[in-house]
Amino acid sequence: MKLNTKIIKRYLSACEMEKRLSPKTIKAYRSDLEQFREYLIAEDKVFDRDTLKGYFALLNSQFKPLTVKRKRASLRALVTWLIDERFMDRNPFENLHLKIQQPKLLPRDIPLHEIGHLLSVAYDRMNRQADNGAALCETAVMELLFATGLRVSELSDLRTQDVNLVDGVIRIYGKGAKERVVGIGNKEVLTLLRSYEAQFQPDRNGTFFRNRNGDRLSEQSVRRIVHKYTKIAGIPTRITPHMFRHSLAAMLVSEEVSIRIVQRLLGHSSILTTQIYTHVADQKQREIIAAKHPRNKLSFPVESVCA
């Protein structure tokens, strides 16, 4: 069956009027069910057994076990009501064993000052070398990783015909051959990429980034470039190309960029995948409240209270 907002609204109304559930419980149900509805739309799925397997596998990778259990309970309660109201014939949870486990940790974000240091070293090396072709390519690779949040495979496979440096947009074919268009809004990045294009003149029918032999720049080569400049910059921690992607997403969410915009930028098929970055915004909110709370303007002698 298809789960729409009308059915969810009717169900929540029944929970409120007939079951007398608390406003807090109703709010949690609404959040959980809307999240599942968005997943169904994004993945073009129907509410069945196989969909539940995929959905909870995704939840396991993003949420703590207690949260996943709550979301499972919300859906189980909805299914019971759907069967009672004859919206659904069979219970998709029947004999379905859903394993709930600890989520995988996100890779470490790269602080902005470290990215700045990394790029500064690359630009310095590029500007100082007489034959700066390699350094120009390497700097362009790292700039594009941070500018767009490309997966390393997407960068290696980026075709010259899909790079438009006049309008500042690139066309990307991500997982499942899904297509997206990403803009490059920084003038310095565009200038650098135009310099790379002018010097290397990549084949219009080939890939944009090429190695010394004129072949496609491999994913391993991209990793080596990042490792090389991490070492030159004297950054003690290991940095990978994928960490640029995570860092960009976290920084954009922290700057209150719409989660939907970040989803489209990264090419996530489901909004749930992008929502893992909201923890950054939550942390920033706590820091702002801690620093700006009006209670900080009040001061009382604690010793006299505790004496």
C-alpha cells in the first residue's frame, strides 16, 4: 500500500481521540511516520516487508538502538491500526526479524583551519614550482573535492563534457547512475579549474582529470594526492578524500543550509542519509545557547547557599 499524509493524519487523530495518547507520544509518532513516508517517496517504495528491511537497515546505520526501537514500535502500532481499518490485508512485520545494532560512526570531519592549511600548502607549492603542472592538477583535485562534496569515484569518472566552467556547473553521475548538477560558487576555485583546463586540455570525450600518461586519474591516485599534502602540511591525523565530503556537509548544515539542499548536493537518494549531519547543527545550537543565554548575566554567591 501507499502511505500518505491523509492516512497518517487520520491515524494520529484516532490515537488522540480514541487511545487518549499524550501530546508527546503523538508528536513522536508523527515524526517517525513522516520520516518513513519520506523514505517511501524518495525510494519509490510501497509499504511492504522488503521495504521495512531496507528502511531499518538504513536506520541502524544512523541512529542509536533505542531510537530505532521507538521507530519500530511507531510503525508496528500504525500497522495494527491499518489492518483494523482494512487499509492493509497482511502484516508486513509478521515473522520479520529486524536486527537492531549500534550505528557506524561517521568519519572524522576535517576542521576548516586544517583544510585551509592543506590548500595553502598546495597553492604555495604550485606557485613556487617552475614546472607546476602536477601541483596544479593536485590542487585542483582537492579544491573540487571540497567545493562540491564529490565522492572520490565521481571525481575520477568526471567527464570533460560534463564540466562547464563558463557557467560554473558540473554534471555528476552518482550511485545507481543517478544524475545531479552541482554549482561551483567560489571564483578562486573556478579560476584554478580554468587554469587546469587550459594547461591540460582534457579530451572532450574523456575524463576531466588525467594522470601523466593521459589516462583517467584513478581513485587511488586521488587518495595518494590527499595523503601527500597531508604529510607535507604536517597534519598528524589521517585525511581521506571522503572526509572532504563529510566536512562540507557538516559545515553547510552548521551554517543552517537546508537539509534538502545538502541532500541534492551530495546526491543522497534518501533524506535519512543526510539527516545524520543534523547533529552538527544541534551541537552548534547548544554552544550558542550556552554562550548567549541571559542567565549568564546573573550572578549569585553559591557559597552562602551551600554553607
